[in-house]
Amino acid sequence: METEMKFKQLLTQYTGLQPENISNDMRFREDLSMSSLDFMTLLGDIEDEFDIEFEESDQVHITTVGEAIELLGRYL
Amino acid sequence: MSSKLVREFMADSAVQYKGLDAVKWLVGKEVQVLKYEELEAEEIKVRHGIVAEGFTKQQISIVGFTSVEWIEAYLGIATTNNTAVPLDAQMKAEELYELIDRSDSAAVFLSKKLEATIPALLAACPKVKKIWLLEGEPETASEEVGSLAALKALGEKSDADAAPTAEDIAMIIFTSGTTGKSKGVMLSQGNLAENVKALMFSSGAGVPLLNVLPIHHAFCLVMDWLRGFANGAVICINDSFMHMVRNMGIFQPVSMLMVPLMIETVYKRLKNADPNVPKEIIAQKVFGGKLKLIFAGGAHLDPYYIEKFKEYGVAVMEGYGMSECSPVISANVPGAFKPGSVGKPLSNVELKFEDGEILVRGSSVMKQYYKMPNETNEALKDGWLHTGDKGYLDEDGFLFINGRIKNLIILSNGENISPEELENKLALNELIGEVIITGENNGLKAHIYPDPDTTQGMDETELTEKLQAVLDEFNSTQPTYRRIVGLRVRKYPFIKNATRKIKRTEIDRDEPV
């Protein structure tokens, strides 16, 4: 839960939405109006915040908030 | 032509800016540095090495990501009479081979990440005699495959040289074209020198700028790198878009070159920051604390962002250019700045207007497209380059752009997409009767009229699902910026003109003819 909260707090920087208003089925592009570059810099924020490094191939398959949290879980 | 060629101003900078940092980059979390005199020493080794290997007056491709090795290789080529062909390392392999082959490249500098592709590259490009890996050593070295390091070692022991003249072609830049086939813009040593000279606005020697755009683009290569070196700037490499904000904190740049999409991303951070925190503090956090100036180009920027960034102490200056003009045509600069315009034309270009279209003539306009005489004659008439953009000069001499004539889609990340190229590929699918690609909301959208025979009996949901699957499969073979994110399924065929070509201006009409 703590990971999820931290992640959603990072997301507020791009969406202006409070963490409690971000649901896991929301899609980055369609529902949160994030561009591909927003998404890439978000990944950068996650790497810094959690001190991890994503594999390039993993980044391609994420479309929803829930998928990102699940992926993050695999790195922690 | 009196402007200094790349070789001359690099030699001058090595003396004038001796002791100053020329390039800074990250290895892991450590900052690495190359000073001006060290950079020139590396450039000279590469130069001698290339000529000692027997390459003069030939094309040499560079396929790699922004790095100090990339720029050493580029300067090595550009300070001889050879021609550099910078290519996008993220391109699909077959497209990359096609451009290497079509440019008649005799050698290639290649990213270590692409080492596994060497056998296929050599097979597809029989004119390539030598490949040098930009980083590290090859797994198995051979007569055909070596490394930049070995080339420099050879160059260190050699004084082989082939100095360029202003008329030599310094670079071929491939650009998307409306015909669907990319065109090789031939820029001479003199073209580049003139553009760098005309851009002599400087933040001062020793002042850091952060390079965030892909280095194979003319806009980035000339504006950031060549202009930066001529002015003694410290050019810091952003290793990944992912870490742009963090790297602004590390390198503390004073100026940056960006495309509108990046400006929009950074703005989101500013806008969504805690409103109780003072703007100076937010700016410090987001921009690294020193940023004063952003040069924007590559696509239209909404003047809204110029106003907003000003509140955080950052001036956003929009410019205009195209590869065919080496590339800058006009630019806003401190002291001559009008929001909404793309600035005043550079001192070495003349503008005129034909039915609203901007025509450019001057010393940085390209010679021709490589081996494309018809396309050259279409673009260059009586020395005037037809830009395909519509615009006007206001009473103070500032240029305003108000439309594009060509169909080329310029996404707000600055990438150019030729819709015909994608349409031709998609049209091969049996479910697709007619297709048009448009650029909308920073992404590409496919408007599809399904083939009535192959889709007979399908309901709307099934049809949409099947067409989406076609797009998904297509997207999986494309770089991110060329992926199609929107789909509109039509009920009726597109409206056509007299010669049965689809009228792109009426694609939103979906009704029986």
C-alpha cells in the first residue's frame, strides 16, 4: 500500500489529481491525458524515488496505473 | 564565403577556451568531462585515422545515441572532406540499411548496442567497407569491423589529412518527405559555417547548456553542438528523457533547446506543484536553479507557455527552420523577441512570399537532395527554397507562421511524419479499403474505410476490434513516435477529387457522395 501511495503522489505532479482520486484502472494517455514524454519522465521519477532501474522492454507494456504498480512491485 | 568552417572554429575554440569544459556527461552517477583542447585532440585523432584508412570524399554514416563518442566521430568526419550522414539509431533495421545504402556510405560508425546487426548490415549495404563501433571493442574484430578507439590509436600515429573546402558536402541529413520516401538534404561546409555564424547569440563562454534533443537532428546538431562549440559553451548530455528533470539539477544549465512537447511536460510539473510554495523555489526544483532561456523549435508552440514560463523566470524563444536551411531560418533572441512569432530572419537569409508560402534564399540553403533531381527541382526554384509553410512578416520584421501547405505531420515532439508512408503500409492489409493518417492531440490517428468485401457481415464492434488489432500489430514494429494511437472507422468512402485522390481537407465528412 505504501508503494502505491508513493507512486500516486508522483503522479499528481503530472495530473494535478490527488492520490485518492487516482484509480488503478485509469489509463495514462486516455484518462490522465499524459503524453509519451510525461510517461517517460514519470518512469525517471520512479527510478529515482525507489532507486531501481527499469528494463527497456518492460516499459512498453504499461498502459494503466495498476499495471505500473504491479511492475514496480516486481522490482522492489 | 568568409565564415569559419567547423575545422577552423574548433581549432580557434581549443585555443580561446582552453581549460574550459566542452562536454560533460554522466557515467552512472559520476559526471565526466572533456575540455576544449582535449576535445580537439580527440577530433584530430579521428580525422587522421579516417584518412589513414583511405576515406576521402566519401560518405560516412553515424548510427548511435547522443554521446561524447558520437560527437568525436562527427567532428572527425566534418573536419575532413568526407560527408557525415547522421542517422536515427532507433529506426527499423531495414530502413536504416536502406538509408546507409542509398547514401552510398563507405563506412559506418555504429553504436555498440547495434553490434549484433553487423552481419545483416554488411549484407544489405555492400558499399560499406568498414564499421567502427562507437563504444568499446567488437566481440570479434576483423578487417571490416573495428572500433573508434582503435581508429584514434591509428590516427595518433598518422598525419594523413584531407582538409575540406567550403564547397565540400559536410553532411547529408535525411528528412521525411510528402512523397513518402525520405530525402537526403546535402549541406556544404559553407552552409553549416554560415548558419553557425548567423546564430552567434551566446550566453557566454563556460556557460552550461543541456542537450536533450536527438543528436542526429540538424536542429540539435547545429544549434546545440556546433553553435555551442563556436561560443565556448559547456555542452551537457542528457542521457535519457526519463531523467531530464534530475539532470537539470545535476548540470544546472543556463539555456536549453527544446521541442514543444518537452515544454508541455515541464509545464505540468510547474502547474501541479504545491500552490503555497513560492514560484522561485518551484523553478529551482524543476529547472535546476540557473535556467534562464529555452530555445524552442521543431513544431508550433502555443504562446501560452511563453507567458507561463516567464512567471518562473525563464524566457522561451521560438525559432523556425528546416534541415534544407542548415537548419535555422529565423529565431527570437533576447533583445529581438515577439511572442507568437518565430523571430526575425537570420542575417544570411532572404525571405519572400508566393501565394502566402515562405520562400528562402541564402548562404545556408542546401545544394540539393542526394540523387533526387526531381525533388530538388520541386523544392529549389531559381535559388529559392519552397518551404511548404505559409507565413508573413509583420511591420517590425518578425516572421509569423500560419499554416502548412504540405501534408507532413509535425508532432509536438518535433518528429516529422509523412502520412503517405504509413498509409501505404496500412493499405496493404486486406481489411482496409482506404486509410488516411492525421496528427491529433500529439498523436497519430488512422481514419479507415473498411474494405466492404473482406469485412462483410461484421458488426461495428467486431470491425473496430479487428482494425484495432491491425493497428496494434503495425505499432509493434514502429518507434514510439510513429505509433498510431487513434482510430476512426468510417461508414462511407472518403471524398475524392477529380483525379480520384482523397481530399485531405474533407476527411471529417463521412456521408454518401
